[in-house]
Amino acid sequence: MAIFQPSVLRYLPGIDSHRDYTIPNLLAFETWVATHINQWSDLHKSDANACEQLYDLIERYHDLALRQYLGNPEALSVCYLTVLELWKALVVCATHLYPLLADYRLDLSMAFAQNLLLPSEAEMQCLMALETYFTTRENRAHLPSARCSYAITADCFSVRYFDQYPDLQVLLEKIEVQAAQEKAAKLEELARLKSEYERLMTLHRDTFCQYYEYVSEEANEWMPQAVTEQRHSYSCQKCEYKSKAAGLKIDIHEWPLPVSTTNQKAVVFEMRPPFSFIHWRDSLVFLRINVLQAEYTMGMRARAQHPLSTDEKLARFATGQHRRIGLLSEDKPHTGTHRKTMDISKATDAKICLASGLNYKYYDSDTVVLFQCIYQAGSASNDVLRVGHAFCGDPNSAAKLLMELGVALRRIEGNWESTQALSVFISIAARLLTLSSSDNIRSACLAYLEGTRVVALDWMSDLSDNAQHVSSEGRSDYMSKRAEVALICIDSLNIDDVPLATVLASSEQASILIQCTITMQESRLLLTASNESTVQLLLLRSQRLLRRCCGALASNSAALNGGVVNSWAGFQSGAPWTAAGFDHWRTTTTTTGTAGATLRVNFNTLTGELLVNGLPLGRLPRKYEDHASYCVLFGQTTNIEVIPSAVPGLQFAAKRLYFGYELHFALSYRGDGTTTDLMVQASKNCKRYELITPELFRATYPAVFSEEYFHWYDIDAGVVEFRPIKGAWSGSGSRTWSSAEPAEHHVKGFDLILLPLADPNRIHVISQPSRQHSATTLPFTLQPPLLEVEVENPGLQLCFLLEAKQSELRSKEFPNTFIDRDQSLGVLVGLQNRLILRYLNTGARLLLVLDGDVSYDFSSNG
């Protein structure tokens, strides 16, 4: 049993240290409050921590008493009376420390007290004393309570307190002085960059572009003089000056304080508020909202949230302490918009030195306010629904509400930024499901909630796709939002036990819960680090919900299979799920893709933790993502989530399909010990491919086939596919080639066969008109049905055919012609880029000259 000393404020958590004595200890505490709290407050009203102690005691006692007295109105009446006694003592202490508070009404209605069940005369006397105190105080005060809690006016508490305390005035001056110094430095930076910009542009105007002589064709036996042309230099100094000038940018300077003097004072006050006042203000909100279940007259969510506590420029001057009420701006700071950086060419003093874009107002987490309005009990009535929710009992009203919810859902279903709206819609529908007695309305609510899960899953998929193709910083934002959507989706199942059992009987719906639970667990660090109160609320709800339904999930193998496969594309169900030590841990084995390797899979239905061979899912190491082959194959910003691979010789397996392929990865080191090759195995439709390094083909095939193609080895068919870089994942198309006989170096593409490189001397005449394409770059293909060899010259954009048992190369573009063995012209001796064809029948000759600018030079024998 606890024994309380009259002059000692009891530390409450010890009361319920022994379950058998919890109720007697609560009674002893309540008796002490009724008897001694006034004496204690008189003795300690000057203590700096008195308000903090009392507020902490109010919160702890209220939480403990509600748990013990639930369903007992008589005991709850004593609870409310005790809380009011404690809060009265807090008001006495706060008013003594800050006499200004006496000018502000509390606006605390005692009308609720008429419903309290107080059997003893002492309790009735206590209530009367409380009513007398608060009535007397209200009559003396002349300013509304909002001006010490929410309003920013010239006579609000924060502004009046600022005017009386020099320390805050000095702080304001310090902030303004530093801001002025930073502004001056910014203007100096602008002047310096403007000067640099003008210098660079002057150099640009005074300089000529640089060119270099490009040899388009070397001299040879037909053209003794090389052909050259002037080309613009990539390192042109004139262009570099202009590029550097255009690249000069400057960040804007934003004044840290509001324009209004009144708002400035309120902001500075909230940076270093008196702590006892903060406890008094938060306790007033706690009493109204948490204890007396009052509701805000406005519950609209802020369109954006920029709290004062996150202001980087002012945070260094602030003293940090958690508080319920604070300042928030719905408007972004200029430094948080696309206007935060400006080109020097456009910058002016007025454009880079801006007034604060923030418009601070007092707030109490808006979304939480909405939830309180939804779950608020409201005024009593003869019905369990009470006055506030009586419409839920009317099927017509409920049907209209559901119809409007459906319209609202369709309006946002394509916009994953509307997460808070979806969360509120789910809460309203779940509340209607709980309160309605109509079977039709309940069924409609369940159908609506199922529709919200479809929307949430689509959002999660979109966010996952977006996260794969952005930088690391952007990926974190997308993954955080995906985790929030997963929590909202889980919340759509946060309903009463009977309808919950009905929903979870569907393996499809249960698998959605498992999929979202896995996402929640994967993002646990992002979620726990979030400062969003709604995220923390949804996280707690999700954890409580999983405790209620972990047994049902553990016994539903189909749901487990579906949930895991939706989170991990490589999972293949087969073996049954069995218990693994504890009821909430389930285990199974799976084979991966066509490789057939076996993996041990464990899943925790209580937390959503998914382990593969004892390891959680992760992301490819940085050295994989930085590999040149990875960047070309997947792009610079693609991020692939992986698990351990069970394929021998490979380390990681992609968690999700990529263009329909199941992927496995590893890095192999060459003989020098430093050079690495990216090993990729891709499986699709029971076919397995392995990526081959292009170096293997550079000495065998024209350069285009090693530089512009990926090489996939079909493990089962023994075929190497040459896929264009832009179609690396298509596996088909007019530009796809395959090698079925690697020993003979033949590559097939539809009805063509690519031949290995021939002796360059044998085809020198073909390459001569376009020297940038040597013999090693000319593709030679054989058409088996026609027994023809096709030779392509990319520079001339010409193709030639060599028929069986023939020695002439016939032109495909110019019918009935072939390449003349005699390439001498007799005229235009210096013309190098040309080709002479001869007609088969007449023997007439045809001169082909490349189109384009003519470049020329004088030779020594000219």
C-alpha cells in the first residue's frame, strides 16, 4: 500500500507496481489530492518546475485511472474531479509565476460536472469549490483564452510577455543583426558574381571560336592528298567562357522573421518560451481535448506543414523542448521552392533578398484534430451513438455519406500525394461501419474499405517504381511515402473483430495486409524517425492490429504465399508454412526461378519481418550500381532491392521482376585482381540467360557488335543473343542476332548469318570511300537460303551482295551494278571520297560521291 505525505507530491508510476494494490493506491492518491493539493500548491507555487510536475502527474494519473475505471461511471467521476483539482493547482502556480495569465479567461465550461456521480458530501463540496474558483477567475479576466493559446494579436500573452522581458528583446535584435549581416554578405556575393559574369561574357565576346583540322580521309594511291575539314573544337575557349558564365548561380537570402512586428514578437517568444507557461498551455489543451473530450471548431488539415521548430535559420537561437501547441506555416519558405537559386544573369538585389515567405499560426496537429472529431463521443443522448453520431443510425444519411466518400475517393485515386485525405476517408468509413446497425450499410462500408486498399496498393506500386529511378536522396522520400501509404492501407483493416474476421477469411485481402506489413517492416527506420504525428499514430494502430490478427494470418498459407510473392517476385510457393519456434513465426522453403535452388523463408506475422536464409531484404551494394555495365543495362538511377541468391556463384537476387525477368547478380574479378565484370543471370518463361562481357567478341566481330549490343548467353539452348543496348530486355526485333555455333563464330539474325572478320586486304576496296570505317568495322552477313554474303558500309549507307561462285560485289541500292575493280577515274585526281560502280550489261561506269561539305588542301606536287 502506498503512503502519501501531505507536503510531498507523489511520483505516480509506482502506484500500479503491484496489481493487487492498484485500486487501493489510486484511492489513496485521490484522497491526498482532495485533502492536500491546495496546501502543496501554496507551498510550491514559486517553484520553477511545479507546473511541469503537475502536468506530468495529470497525464499519468488520467491514463492509469481510465484503464482501471473503464465502465465504472462513479469511479470515472472521481477521476475527473481529481484531474480538475490537479489542474486548478497548476493554474495557481502558473498565475503566480506569470501574473499576466490572470487577464485571460480559461473558457472552461463546467456544465459537464452536472453529470458526475458524486455520492459523498465531501466530493460535492470539492466540486462546488472548483466551480467557485473557476467562475471567480473567469469574471476577473477580460481577454479570451485564445489569445494565450492560438491567436497572435497585440494583446496576446506572447506579445505582452515579450514587451516586458528584455532578454527576448535582445534576442530579436541579435537575430535581426545577424540577418542583416547575412543579407549584406549576400549582396556582396551578388556583386562579385555579377562582376565575374561580366568578365566571362566580355572574354566570350572578344574571343573567336576554335576549330581543328579533321582528316576525313587519308592520302592513298588514288588520292595523293588527304581530305580535311574544319570542325568546331570541343574545348573551344569562347564557348567555355559562355558556359561558365551561364553556370553562375546564387542562392537567395530570405529574412528569417515575419514582416509584422506583432508576429515577430510571437515568433521570438516561441523560440524561448517560459517552460512553466508551456506546461500550463499544453495542460489546458490536454484537459479540453483528452479529458473532457471537447472538439475543435475547425478541423481542416494544413495544406503544408512548416513548423517553427524546423526553421534552420532560427533553430540555432531556440531552446528545444517538446510542446503540443506551436507555430506552423502553411506557406513554404522561399528557400524551399524552385526559386531558391537564381541565374546570375537574371539576379538583382530585390530578387535575391526576400522577405520571409512563412506565415506562422498556432496549431495542434491538424490531422489529429480531424481524427478527434471523428472519434469524439459528443453530447450524451438516450442512444449509444450519442448526439454527435446519431446520423450513423439513419440508413439514408449513412448511404449519402458513403456515396460522397466514393466520389471523394475517385477524385484522389490517381494522386498519391493525397495520403492524408485517404487516411481520413478510411477513418470515416471504419467509424460508420462500427456505428451502423444496417447490414446493407455495413456491407457497403466493407466494400468501400476494400476499394481504398486497391487505391493504396496502386500508390505503393507507383512509389516503388519511382524510387527505382531517382537519386538516393529522392529515393528516401519515395520510400517514406510508400511506407506511409502501407500504414494507411493497414488502417483500412482496423475494424471490429467480427467484420475483421470476415475480411481476413479472404486470402486475397489477408495477403494485402501481409504485403503492407512487410513494407512497414522494411521501412521501420524511416517510420520511427518520422516527426509526423499521424505516421506515429498509424504505426501504433498497425502494431495493435497485427496483435489482433497474427493468429489468423499464421494459419492462412494462401495469404502468406500471396503476401510474400507480392513483395518478392522470386518467391515460389510449394512447401507448406509451418510454425518456427513461436506461433507468430512461420517458415517454408522456396525454389528460385529456373535455377531450382532452395531457400529457407521465415515470416513474422506479428511484425512483418521477412527473412531469406536468415537475412532481411536489402539493396544492391554501391559497387554494383557504380559498375559501368550496370549503368548501361539499368540506367544511372535504377535501384534494385535484393535478397541473397541461391544460384551457385551468384550473390544477390532481385526482389521484384525487371521487365518480366528474375535477376541474380555477382561481381567476378579478373586475373589482375582489380578489374571486375558484372555477372547477371536473367530468367524468364523458363529460360535462363547470362550476361557476357563484350571483350570476348571484339577480336571476332565488327566493333558495332561489341559496342552497341548486349550479349546474353542462353544457358539451356547454348545460344548467344546479341541484343541492341536500347532493346536489352526485349529479346526480339529486327536488330537481334544470335550465335548458335560459337566455335565457328557465326551469328544469326533472322535469315542472316554474320561472318567473322575477313582479311582486311580482301575488302580494302570497300572501305576505301569512307576511311572512318576500317575493315574491322564492316559487317559481313550470309543469307543461307540464297547463299549470298552481304557487306554493309555504315559510312556510305550502302550494302553489297556477293553471290555464290561469283567474284563481283553487286550493289543493292543501284540495280545491275557491281564494284569496279578499277577505281581509277582519270579526272578529279584529288577526289578521295568516291566509289566507282560498273553496269553488268553495258559496262558503263557510275561515279558515287559522298554528299556534304567539301574540304580541300594543297599538295606539294599540286
